[in-house]
Amino acid sequence: MFNLGMGEIMIILVIALIFLGPSRLPDVATTLGKAIRQFRRATNDLSDQLHIDDEIRRPMQELKAALRDEPAPYQKVAPPEAAKSVSPAPAPAAEPKSPA
């Protein structure tokens, strides 16, 4: 996680045990675990909110571009098959010649 080896983690735990004592060490570990859990939850909430904001921002940009008569920034191009499916208007029928 922090690129710490086993020896470095053991040194940190021994120093924490010396400074905090055996009675306070479990309480500090519990508090630290809760703080990390809350931080992860807040980070997930923030990333979800940014995703929602992006979904709202795109239609607003398209609307602003349409009002300014500019091309939309996320405009999708129609596939070529759609252009082929439109048939031209039929030509007017020729009048039959009358027998003379």
C-alpha cells in the first residue's frame, strides 16, 4: 500500500507500542480503522457525485451549443445505412399518348 516492507512495519508497530502503551494501542487502531473507512466512504461518494455531474453537464452543454447555433460537443454521427434508407421522391408519371 505504501511500499513498506515487513521490517519497516514492525519498527513502526514497536515505536507505537512504546509511545502509546499496550492499553491504548487497540483503541488507536480501532479509531484509525474507522477513520480510514470514513475516508473511503467519502471518496466513493465524491466519485459518484462527479459521475452524476458529468451526466448532467453533457446535456446542458448540448443545449447551450444548440442555442448558440454551434455544433454539439458530443454529437453522434448517423451511420451510413440511415442515409441509404431514405428514398427519393417518385418521378411524375408520363401521360399516355393518345392514338392519332
